[in-house]
Amino acid sequence: MPDPDSDLVVCRDLSFGYGERRILDGVSFTVPRGKVTALMGASGGGKTTVLRLIGGQVRAQHGSLTFEGQEVGALDATALYAIRRRMGMLFQFGALFTDMSVFDNVAFPLREHTSLPQALVRDIVLMKLNAVGLRGARDLMPSEVSGGMARRVALARAIALDPDLVMYDEPFAGLDPISLGTAAQLIRNLNDALGITSIVVSHDLEETFRIADQVVVLANGKVAAQGTPDQVRASSDPLVAQFVHARPDGPVRFHYPGSSVEHDFGGGVQA
């Protein structure tokens, strides 16, 4: 029986990049079991890359990443598929199968990964849809539901196999305030009710800070801040303060690096 106070995911000195471009450079943090951990930071900071590393889509070039004590990068295909079945993923904008009904979208992982009888699959799908408030929309097609509803259908699909870990990649992007608040509360409520662990990649500070137990801010390939929402909000690090308070200029500069104004407009460039 896993220790309820242990860490489900542990990253130690994790490095990853594409060619000469380093995305993560010695990143270390933990994801406590049963908690909501938010991964935040400027665009291109490596947040989605961390999700891909946890799921084994890519492998770390240096360091260690474990899921419940198993080194993800060292697993063979069979073992990797086994731990993936213990993970749920809510992709940005939902990524529903457009030619399947709401019911069939949620049923897909159950039919793909289990041999449950159809009567039981039906009951599980309706239970998951009921949990996100969409049991009555079971027969609709993705084109017939709103963006917020589509995100909730995708959440029902993500929890269909009762995973230990659910990863959310920008779950609030493009949602109106009502749908955004609904999605955020669902993440928090389902995490607590089902006893799962959640990792939320998001740029929405207000809602994410409201539901998160822990916040990890990535910047320049490193962990710039880590702690409770209040601890991160109070950080004196200039980059973290710029991000948390939405300042347009700071360590992340407004102007793209280039030659000086005097050089460009003061005769430094020959016609």
C-alpha cells in the first residue's frame, strides 16, 4: 500500500533539450500524492515538456524522473504502457475524437484498455459524465457542445480509468469566466473526492493559485520558485514577481534583444 504522504513524482537534476537548445537545465521538484501541483512560468519555459517526460513521450538526457519509485526513462515499452494506464491526460482544448459521441469519447479508454462488459462500461461512463455535470449530453457530438463542455467531456475521459495521476495542459485556455471557474472547481473537487494527484499547467494565476496546494515556477530552464501559492506570491525573486504581478517589463524584457535605438535611428546604419 503506497504511503499517502509520499511523493508520487520526483524530479532530480532533470535536463532536456532539442539539439543545442536547452529546455530544462537541472530541474528538481516533487509532486506530493493527493495534492494539486501547478506548473507555471512564461511560454516556452518547459512546462509541457515536463508532462511529456512524466508520460515517457520523451526521455530525460540527464537526471532522474520517477513515478512511484520507477525511473520512467528506464522502462521498457510494456512497463511504460502499464504506468501510462495509471495516468490521465487532459490536453489543451480537449482533443476529443470529433467523429465519436460524448459517450463514446469517454468510453474509449475503457474499451481500449479493459475487457469490461458493455453494461459496466455504460455505467462507468455515465458516472464519469455525471461527475462533470454532463450525463444528459451523452448522445451529443463534440461539434454540438460548447468549448467549456468539451473540456469537461475531456476531463471525464481523463478520469475514466480511475488514474493515480491526472495531468492538465492549459485546462483554462479559451474559456469564458463561468466555464473557467467551473473547470477549476472540478479539478479541485475531483482531486479530493477521488484521492488522485493532479499536475496543472496553466497561465491563469487567479484560478490556479486558488485551487493549487503547491506551485512550481519554471524560468530559464530552472525552478525559479516553489512553495504554496502564498509563498510564491510573496517571492522577492524579480522574475517570479514579474510573472505573478503581470508586469510587462522586468527580467523578461518587453523589447526583443537588438541593436540600440541610437544605432538604428542615429545614423549608425548606412542607407
